[in-house]
Amino acid sequence: MDVKKILFAMIVCALFVGVCAAGVNDFKVDSSYSNVYSGTYYSAYANANQDTGMAIYQNVNDDVYDDMENDDVLDHIIHHDGREYIMSDDDLQITVNADHIANFTDYDHATHGVSEVINANGQQYIVVVWAKDNGGIDNAKAMSTLKDFNKNNGVEAVAF
């Protein structure tokens, strides 16, 4: 076998693995938010006062990550299961807009914000921009932050 063909195949494989390996920690997030947790299933970001922030989740059943992820990170503010932000229930009301971005009110955590599902690198992710109800940040500001995130990462919301 030709050495050039082997090297070419190895380079192609390395590039393919690099593209497929992108995950919740590989997105560009607004610099006003600091990373407070980085895991395999989700990443959480917050401002210095933790009255607003962003979370990026894989759009999968989080039960498989229970023993691997830190459930206590911002537990008083955000849900551990990202799918909570795309399904209404008694504690979380969601209104989906025509652009596939949802406004939510989370009565359980006294927060509100916007959420969406995006496709990136062949996977779906749930992106949430949240704010505490007493934090002085409205959904228009959260929406602006989410749209900047989409622009900076070359993604857009998809139907969910």
C-alpha cells in the first residue's frame, strides 16, 4: 500500500473526527457570561451576579448522564434537563414564536427567557438564555443575546 494513501486516509479520518466531536462546550458565548460548568451533556454560563445567563444542552434524554454530570450547578436557577425548556408543563409555560424561538416563564425557578433547538455538526442542541424574574432583564434583551449567539455560531433555530 502506498504511504501517501495511508497518510491521506489518516488526515481525512482526523478531520472527520474533529468535525463530529463538537459538543456543548464548542460554541461561542457572549463574553459577559463566564463558564460556570462544562460537561458532556450541558454547559452553563452566568454573569457575575448569576441573575442572567445561558445554558447549552444536548437534545437527548439526560438520564444517561446522571452519574457523570454535576446536577448541583445553578440548580436553584436552571433545569438539569434541557428538554424542560421546549415542553410546557405546570411549572414552565412556553410560547413558540414563528421563528422557532420560544419565550418561557419558569415558575419553579422564578426565571424567564428564551429557548431554541439548533442543529450543529449533525446533532441537536437546546440553547437557553435565562434571567431571574427580579433581575431587570426582559425577554427582548434575552432574545437579542440569543440572536447574537446564532449569528456568531452560524446556526438558526429549527422547529421543535
